[in-house]
Amino acid sequence: MVRAFITIKTTAGKSADLLEIIQEMNAVIEAHVVAGRYDIIVEAEGDEVYEVIHAVATDLNELDGVDDTRTYICLE
């Protein structure tokens, strides 16, 4: 299994609505609105690196209100 953390910068006022959508994505284990440079942090898991990147990170960037994402693949 491949696990990743994805940070998301959202358009002002969109975090709560996006959180509900993100939490329903298949590869998402957990997602939370956070304070700081980014607005949402997501923990995702898949069988392959490509699956995590495509199923979550790519799909996230297509959501209305997502301004920026950063994906961090766990090495352990």
C-alpha cells in the first residue's frame, strides 16, 4: 500500500464544502480543515503511487475552489 498526505489551498469560503466532497473520495482515509498555509489536509491510500496521485491529487485539482495542492508520498 502507498500512503500520501495532500495539502490543499482553497478559495476563500470553500473549505467546508470541499471537505465534504473530498471525504467521499474512494482513496481518502481522512481529511480535515486546518489552520495555516493550506486549508485542508488529506490522508490517502492506494495500491500504487499512480493510483494515489491520479485518484486523489489529480481529481482534487479539478474541483471548483481548489487553488493549489501539494502531495507528499510516505516513504515508510
